[in-house]
Amino acid sequence: MSLSVGIVGLPNVGKSTTFNALTKAQNAAAQNYPFCTIEPNKAIVPVPDARLDALAKIVKPNKIQHSTIEFVDIAGLVKGASKGEGLGNKFLANIRETELILHIVRCFDDENITHVEGSIDPVRDIQIIEMELILADIEQLNKKIERLSKEVKAGKKGAKELFDMANLLLEHLNEGKTARSFNDFESETFMELNKELRLLSAKDVIYAANVDEEAIQNDNEYVKTLKEYAQKNNSEVMKLCSKIEEELIGLDDLEAKEMLESLGAEESGLDAIIRRSFAKLNLISYFTAGVVEVRAWTITNGWKAPKAASVIHNDFEKGFIRAEVISYDDFIECGGENGAKEAGKMRLEGKDYIVQDGDVMHFRFNV
């Protein structure tokens, strides 16, 4: 799947450190100065899913294969990015290619780590970046309106509706508001307009509050302020401590679990963010479970069985006959495929079946 998550934030908020933890390797330079990351680093990250381990206990496969999600580490933005400051145009173009924004926000004090704005203020930091995204959208929208104006004069079908929508949106953006807060955001006309423009401020966003150890359990004032802002803007906040996430890299599963428990955390903040990002991209997993491997396959929520089969091989979609389906819960409860069959829990589904998250599937097809 080509859907990806762009990691953005001001310089020195913990983006590259977070990215290092995501990839479990020191692939991104993490230095205490702006613009140490210039080319966008990309990482294909496994999606944590305890269901795979539960399936493996029953099936005992040779290997386990997780669903994956792509993260892109985009260099720190600064004021004036929309005008090219700090290589801004290049970085904004990198964001445009992603589907979801993970906005890392600094919510900790540390006099040893400089802040590009000279102080810690999560809301101000967010607004700096979001304003740059809005300004870039305004510039692009103005060019589109100019083209649409000519199409309206030429009598092109549908141009007037798009022209009117674009002008309403421009008025909204000029008020310093994001495209995703636009009243007609979910309308077909807006979607048609955005299909070409891929507006930066229209992208869904998760705010990742980068905190110190003390704030992992109890929100500090920075996090509280950030959550208030996010709630007003219909966004969500998730917490992580990039320093801790980086320390977890070198630990085995048991050591990592013990460390998280000592901090009062049930799971890594990054694991939670990865899973939430996966869901935000409207992705789900179905499973195949055999001795060779237990595997999660990534599909878009709402796909029908033949389309879902195509992620294994295109021939599966072309020659689709039917799918053998066992829900995850039934598979576990019945102790595997044979038990599910005996209990009458296996279903034969046809071409119109909409695959559900966690379905354990086997496809029948003609070559």
C-alpha cells in the first residue's frame, strides 16, 4: 500500500529521534541543530498486533509477518517555509506526498536542547507550522482559481461549481483556518478540488506530545494546553517520550516490557501511535494462517473479498471463486481451523463480501 505518514514539527522537537526509534536503527541523524535532516528518510514499520502472536501459538508457523505502514521523516519547518525559508518549498512538497501528518510537539523542558523559537509553547509551535501549510495552500488555490476562471468563461462543464467552491475555501483559508475545518470539507465538490491540489492543511493530523519521563503517566501543563487546543480543533493527542523510545531500541521484549511497567505504561507510546496511524489511514488487516507463515495483509476498510485477495496476488482477484472465512475470535476460541470447521464457524463468502478486520481467510480461485 502506498499510503504514508509524514512526521513534521519544528526543528529540535524530537522528530529524528522518534524516527530512529520507529526504524529501530540509527537511520536518521539526530543532532542539536536545525535542518540536520534534509532528504526525507522513509521507513516501512511493522504494525504491532497481538492477534498474530495468538494465531501463531495455535498454528505454530515458521514465521510471522505483520502489516506495515510507511513513515516519512520530513525536515523541520520554520516560519517562512511557504516562501522557501529553510528549504521550505522542498519540505512542503514532501508533506504533500503523504496521506496523514504526525505532528511532533515538544512538551518538555531541557536547557541543553535549544528551541528554534527560544521557549517552549506547544500551541504556538503548532500554529507556526499550520500557518505555513495554510499559506502554501492559499498560493496553490489562487493559481487554481485563475485557471478555473478561464474555464468558466469558456463554458466548461462543472467549472462554475468548482470555481465557487474554491473561492469559498480561499476566504476560509485567508482567515487563518485549515482546510480540514472547512464547512464543506466532506462535499463531493471539495473532494474533487482536493484530488488535484492535495491541500496540506486538509490532511488529517495526530499531535504527538513529546514528553519527559515524569509526564508519561501524568500530563504536564504543556500537554494539558495541547489537548485543549486539539479538542477545539477536532484533533487528537497521543503522548510519547522519544528519549525512552530510543532506549527501548536495544532491549529484548522482556526487558522492554519491564521498563515500560516501571514507568507505569502498558505499551510503548510509538506502538500506540503506529496502530492509531494505521487506523487513521482507514486500513485494516485480514490474516492467513498456515504452517509456512501467519501473516497480516493490509487492505483499505470496505474492500470486498476479490479486491482483498489481490494484495496476495493479482490472479486471486481475476480468478476469484469464493473465500473461506473464519472470524479471528472464532478461530482462537475453536483452537484453529479444524475446530472452527467442526463448530460450523467457517463461512463461504462470495464476491460481494466486505472483508472485516481480523478475518482469517483462504481464497479459492481459478488460474
